[in-house]
Amino acid sequence: MNWKCSVEGCKRTDRANSEWCRLHYKRWYRHGDPSTTRKTPKLDPNCAVDGCPGRPVAKGLCGNHYALRRRNGAPVRTRIFVGQYIKDGYRFVLVGTRTYEPEHRIVMARFLHRQLRSDEHVHHIDGDTLNNSPSNLQIVTASEHLRIHAATRPRGHRGRYKKG
């Protein structure tokens, strides 16, 4: 006896139960109806970054741009030019052959005509960490720096600092 799937138009002969083939049984099991299929949204065939021909993997971005987005917060490289990059909102500059230092510390050291001590912090007065002009930078101790940022950090209803 030749068994066939009971869904109209299906010619499969592999049996999952007494009525349907494996394909239609899985559709019934997942969606409640053996004849419906899950409609997948149509994705753009190219990465969302202009000029990138890569196929989207997640969030409309190709694998490389998605990894950059996860790492840097933006799907494009944050390198300004050779010898500089941005990490956690701060610009780092190549010093020597392999060492990168925060640009705001270099600017302040040149402004003061001396090296900064390890216990000296450089505070950005306007809060813009990419604005490294000497008029925007201020030398503070670690405790002063915490006090400055604590004054602007939001607190919850119990007086404790909010996360994030």
C-alpha cells in the first residue's frame, strides 16, 4: 500500500503520523496548521552601511560591521587617521611604536611642560571627551574627580546612585 500525505498537493511518502509527512507535521506542531508556512521578513540583500556589499547577518549589518557595532557602538571604524583611535569615548594617540596614550593626558602634559603624575586625573570641563583643547581640561585628584562626577550623576529615590 502506498501512503501519501493528506495535505492537498503534497506527494511526500515519508510518514510522521497517520495523516501527514514530516514537513507538514512540523508545520502543524509549530504553527497549529499543516498548510501554513512561517513568513520571513524580506531583508535588504546588502549591508546597511553605504558601499558595503556584504550580506546582512544581524540588525541589517554584515558580520564585520555588526562586530564593529558591538565593539565600538558604531558600525564604522572609529579610527580617525593612522595612529589614532577612539575607545570608550576617549581619543588615543600612538606614542612610540606600540604604545597608545589618551590624547587629553598628552595635551595637558604639553600645556604644563611636564609629565603628569599617575595620581593626577584630567577632567573634561564641558563633558565632551573628544574636546581636548587645553581650555577644556583641568587637573584634579582622584577624589576631586569622583566628587565632580558624583554631583552630576542621577540618584534614585533612596539617595543611591543609579546604575548606568
